[in-house]
Amino acid sequence: MAVAEQERAEAPFEPLLQFEMEVGTFLSDWQHCDQLSTFMARMISHNRADPVRHSNFFSSALNELLEVSFRGASADGQIGCAVFRQGSTERVRLTFPCPPGQRQFYREAVSKTRRGNAYARYLDAISTDFAPSREAVLLDLAINFDAEIHLDESDPPSITLVVDLPLEGIVS
């Protein structure tokens, strides 16, 4: 293991910001996705090397994640989002109630982001879908933001998408 990888594995993610909201309130207006992602991005990007660039990248990635939950959450319960930082990586933990019939979809979609054919699946998805599917959004994060995506199902009926975004290292 390289020294930088070992240091990253040993260093904890530090909490930056979190919110909770009733899912019904969140689902009541599509604009909540953009408003929350913009606010959170501005709050966490102030001390990055290029705050505007970082804010734009983070806002785009978080907006996509919030839209995934907007399209897939059940209307009862809470949605929660927490952002953590470890060096140049932001970790987003997005928790939302997930209907039992949707759990398998998320398991499969997240596992596809780590497969060798993720790029081909992403290209196929964006060339054939009129609107981005939830799977295409997760693939987009893995391909274009170099995100590592994991699924935590330890608190049914909710699921948690854990997304590590190494935004400082993205070359635009």
C-alpha cells in the first residue's frame, strides 16, 4: 500500500455539515434538490484551493444524488444528508426511506458502478435514455467525478448511499 493510501485509510473523515428533512416536504418541490445542493456546496467549499470550482463540482454531484432520492424515496420518513471531509475527498451520506421493491435496484445499480464495463454502460445509458435514469446518474458520478459509491442498508426501511468524491483531484 502506498504511503498516501495508508495515511488516507488511517485518517478519519471529519464532519462538515448535515441536514434532515421530512421526505414529504422534500418531495413537495423539485427545486429542493437544487436549493439544498447549492447551499451545501457553498458552505463546504470556502476553504478549498479553488472554492468556486469546488462548489460547482460538489453542487452538481450532490444535486444528482438528491435527484436519485427524489425519484426513488417513499413519502414517509426522513431524508438525511451528511457531508464529511478527509483530505481532498468529500464523503456524502444520503439516507432516505426506500420501498422494499426498490432495494434490489439500488444494490445492483451501485454494484454496476464498480464493474469494468461501467463506462460502456454509462455511454449506453446516456445515448438511449431521454431523461437520466437513477442508474445512469450513479454511473455518471463514478465515471465523471471518480466517485466511489457504496450502499448501506443497516437501517431499514431506509438506505444510505455513501459517495466519496475526490473533487480536488478532478482535472477539468
